[in-house]
Amino acid sequence: MLPLRRVAAGLLIAFFTLSLFGFDILVDPVGWLLVVLGLSSMKAGNDTVFGPAHASAVVAMVLSLAMFVGLGRFLFIGLLHSIAVILTIWFIADGIVKRARAQNDPPTASTFDTLRWVVTVALSAELLSGYVIPGTPWVALAALVAAIWFVVQLYRYADQPYLTPGPRGPVAA
């Protein structure tokens, strides 16, 4: 599986809940592990474009695991996890933007530049609505649509040569 598709699959697992008899079949830490592994594959040699995304994904994975084992009842764990998720999305998009610009691919750079802002604003609004403004389901819906849009675009652009490690790694940004 292409690394960016692994990242997208991991985000899908982490973002969505599929319950069977009250048990979440899509375990979030497994999704975050896929994100971490995908981003690890995208880093190559001296190329550190995806380094911040990888670091924030590791934090999101650890916090997701903490929440999975029951530590999510502590407000700050959930808050930190939400912030790590937002940062991971931002840094993934930022890495794609940097690589696209380095390869003179303005349409891809523009798409992910827009996406990082839309998703960050939507997820930040959802985070604030959970802690500050009660009863705003439209914010959650907007965040969901933005997250799905982001994941679809990750799948769509995953086979770009500069986002796919080859025998010598990805094209340097």
C-alpha cells in the first residue's frame, strides 16, 4: 500500500467509530499506528518535510491509546489528543504542499494549502464547540465533511511520484 494511502486509511479508522455490541471495531490506536507507519515511509534521508507530521501522529497515537485504556475521562487527555490530531492534519498537508511546490505542481499545492486551512478551522471549531459552545451539531457536521474531504484527497494524490518513495526515496523537497 502506498504510504499516503496508509495514512488515509489510518485517519479513516481513527476518525470513525463502528460499534458492534458496544465495542468499537475500528480501534483508534490502530488507525494512528497506520498513520505513523505511513509517515515513516514518507520520510527519507535528509528529507524532513514529514517529520513534524510524524511526531504529532506519534503523540496522537499515544494519547489515543491512553484514551482507549480509560484515561480519556481526564479532560486534558482528550484536549491534548484533539490538538495533536489538528496538528497532524496540518503538518501532513504542509508536507504535501512543500513537496508539490518543490516539484512545480501548483494545483496540488493549492489543493492541500486550502485543505489544511479548512480542516484546521473546522476541527478547531469542533474542539471549541465541545468545550465552550454547547449544542452546535452543524460544527460537528462541518468538521466531518472537512475530514472526509481531506482523506479523499490523500487517496487521490497518493500516487504522485514525489509523494511515493522509490528505490532512492521520495524526490527531495
